Amino acid sequence: MTVIGITGGIGTGKSTVSEYLASKGYKIIDADEISRNITKAGSPVINELTGLFSNSILMPDGNLDRKKIADIVFNDRDKKKQLESIVTKRVIEAISSEIKDLRNSDTYDIIFLDAPLLFETGADKLVDVTWLITCDIDIRIKRVMSRDGSSEREIIARIKNQMPEEKKISKATVVIDNSKGKEDLICEIESLMKKYA
């Protein structure tokens, strides 16, 4: 079984790639979904996080307010490390366990791991191949502005807070430029998948 990790910075179109592959019947392990599941209301992780950051990081329903905690750790390296030691560690463990189960089940020839922080968290060690989705910065900014209403300044700050694109490119097995649009992106994905058939 080949495990392909898909990653890319905000607004590059990583989710578009994962959604397309899922629509074709491929198994996708979603790191963000795992993270959301382990930070649900009442979970042991939520209790640890509120012990560290206080109840102010919770939404009224008791789930983690991801935007609020992102704002807290954005400018505080120590708090970011503490958050990662609680959440990232468990996400990696869950991904590793799921990959192991899928290997043992011998059901799939190829599976994908969708992980925005694939390289940053060391999750790239769990995969055989890495696909980095890239895109022109101006297009990324426009996409995110129209998607979630963030300001240009906020988006640039978030991009600067992520691992530099050059470093990701140097680590990636395959670099996919998504600057031309969805049609070209899908053509490239289809062409790539022929190599693994």
C-alpha cells in the first residue's frame, strides 16, 4: 500500500485535491478531522487544554474554539509548543494507528493523508510520497478573502507564520502548481495517478 501525503499552505487548493480524490473513491485520512474529533466537548484533550488555557477557549457548546486558540498561539511560541504537545502528538498517534490498520486490512493499494502541517509535525515520516500543492501568493490571498472574509493583512500574517514555501518544496516528492485553476489541477492529478496505477 502506498501512502501519499497531501499538504499545502492556506489558499493553495489542498482541500480541492483531497475532495477530488475522495470523489474518485480514494481513501483519505483527514488530519484536521482527527484533530476536531479529539477536541470535542468533554474529551480528555479538551480538559487538558482548558487546564492550560482556561475555559475561554471553548465555544458555548463546549467544543474547542479553534479561531480563539489560534489567535492565542499565533504570537506565543511557548503556548504553541504546549498546544502541539497535547493535540499534535495525539493526532499523529491516531494517523499512525489508522495507517497501520489499513495496511493490515490489505484493502487499498493507495491511500492519502491530507495534512496541512505534514512537514511541520513530522507526519511526512508516516507516508511514502509527499505532494505539495502550491499557488501564486496573490491568488491564494484572493481565494481566502472570498472564502472566509479575512483581510489581506490577516492572510499574509498567517502565510508568514507557516513554514516557508521554499522549505516545503525542498522536502516534497511532487510539487503541484495550482495557479491556473481547477481544470488544470485535475488534469495534473489524473496524470500523476497514472504513475501509481
